[in-house]
Amino acid sequence: MRRCAVSIPSNIAEGCGRNTNKGKMAFFYISRGSLFELETQLYIALNQNFIDENIFNEVVENLQTSKKLLNGFINYFKKLDDGK
């Protein structure tokens, strides 16, 4: 779970450092995959009673917000590519 959590902003940062939108998008999609991976691991942790349901709900709510923000970021760069 820690690896996923670190991977998300790390891949966004690496994508922002790329010179092309195609290069950026590749890393943004990797970051989004890590978000989904973390969400899956949270559900498993809840099902195995490794985490409290209140903590689970709080973290999943933050994940949903992160997904929306990242999808907005991805859509912004898609529009830039479509405008070429």
C-alpha cells in the first residue's frame, strides 16, 4: 500500500517532466493505475479486518477525490492533443 501511495504522485511528477503530452499521459495513466491498485488493497484490508471501517471510508473518500482530480488532469492534456 505504501508503494502505491508513493507511486501516485511520483508518476505525476515524472510525467510533468516529460516534453510531450504523449510522454506525460503515459505516466498519468500509470499513476491512475496505482490509485486503483491502492483502492483494491484497501478493500482487501477491510475484508480481512486489517483496518477499521471508519478509516477505510475516510481513505476511500480521499481516493475518489484524487481520481477525479487526476482524471481532470488527464482530460486536460487529452484536449491539448486533440487541438493539434
